[in-house]
Amino acid sequence: MIKILQLQRISNRLIRLIRMTLEDCHVKVAIEKNMTENFNVNVGVRHGDTLSVISFNLVLDYII
């Protein structure tokens, strides 16, 4: 995705900010009324995150 952002002429500063939001992400999962321990997510974007919609649109725009 970073390559596509660079090809779309997105500023390096914005790319760096996007990368920072996606790296070193720790999550918990709610199962009924219990929460799991923290674990790392290394790929993809968070479900429902605004960034996932924007990144999808940027990649689709590049493909088209």
C-alpha cells in the first residue's frame, strides 16, 4: 500500500503518519462479557477504521 501512496504523490509526511497508525497495533477481543489478553496485529487495517475506507479508495483509484 505504501508504494501505491507514493505513486499517487501522497506526501511522505502523511505516509509516515499512516504507517505509524498501522504499526505495533495491540488489540483485545470481547467474548460475551470477558476480554482476552492483548495481542499484536501485524497485517491489515482495523475493522470499521476510517483509514480502511480511505486506503481502499486510494488503491482502487490507482487500479482503475
